[in-house]
Amino acid sequence: MEKYFFDLPVYRLTKSKYYKWRDETQIRPHEENWLSVRGRPMPQESKNALDQHVYEKYGPWEFNEIIGYIRLYFLGSQIRGDYLSAEKSGIQLVVEGCSLIEL
């Protein structure tokens, strides 16, 4: 059995795309609704409460958007990687020679 030396996370979205999605779909609609109903911008205290609620519901990008890992290990003089996903499919990556082997 090979010894791995690093697990590299694979994300569904980049950090900037995740926070853009979150702001556009979870925060901005509430701010626009507040403005249309109340006729004034949302107070900072309410914005802070909304931000906290969205953070608790969706969590930070670093831990929330991981869809798999690439487990890196040495095999002789090669660095190889096994892709481990939530779908339980396996793909083996070989750095030397840049080949990709599906299991």
C-alpha cells in the first residue's frame, strides 16, 4: 500500500463565485425587498443579522463546497494522485508523463 503525503481538496465553485452566488441569491433579494417595502435601505443591524443567518445556513466556502479530494502519493519516482469524490467514483492521476487513468 502506498503512503500518501497530501490530500488536495476539489471545490464545486471558486471562492469568488461562491460568495457572488451567495450575495446575489441570498442577501441582495432581502435588501431589495426591504427597500421596496420600507422605502429605505436596510439598517446595518439587520444586515449583520442577515449575514449571520446566511453564514450559519450555508457556511464558509472552505468547507462547504468541497466535492472531492485528490490524494497525492509517491510510487517509485512518480507522484500520483487518486481522486476521491462524493459519488464514489475513482480516477487515478499520474503526474509523470501526464497520463490520466480512470478506474
